[in-house]
Amino acid sequence: MIHKLRKRELAAYTLLSKHKKINYGDAIDILTSELIMTKRTASNVLRRLKRLGLIKVKIEDTRIIIEVEDIWRILDNLLEKYKAERHRRAHALAKKKIS
């Protein structure tokens, strides 16, 4: 899924990664001021980052908190999925050649 990351989302993720935990409203303010976008666009960017698994949105007390995921954990998961798929394909191809 990370291959669907656009430049705008990458820039937003980079800005937000400076804060491990940040209030949703503060995140919107940071994106609107730093990346010169509307609040609606900033909200849509946060939604896409959540869908891509780069951030988690949690409710603590009465606040909405955004937790930024570690990029190395995300890349490790991507590597493991890639290796598993390659092994599955290689095994299927070897089995096909035997038959």
C-alpha cells in the first residue's frame, strides 16, 4: 500500500513524524500552515495516511490523538510481505515444473 503514497502525503507524513503523538487539530494546523493547504485538504490527507497505515487515530479522554507510525516498522512489514510472496511464487513455479 505504501506504493500509493503521493508527494503530498509523504510531505505530510514527514512533518508529522517530528511529533510521535499530536492532537488532531494541531496536526491540521501544522499541515495548513506548513504545506499551504486548506483544512479540508489537510483532513483528507490525514484520512489517506490512516488508510495507508502511516498514522493511527485514537481517542484519549475527549481529544483525538494522531500517533505517527515508525517508518522502519512499516518498511520491515513491506519487506516481509514481499519475501513471502516471492517464496510463494518460486514454490508454485517449482511445483509446476515438476508436474
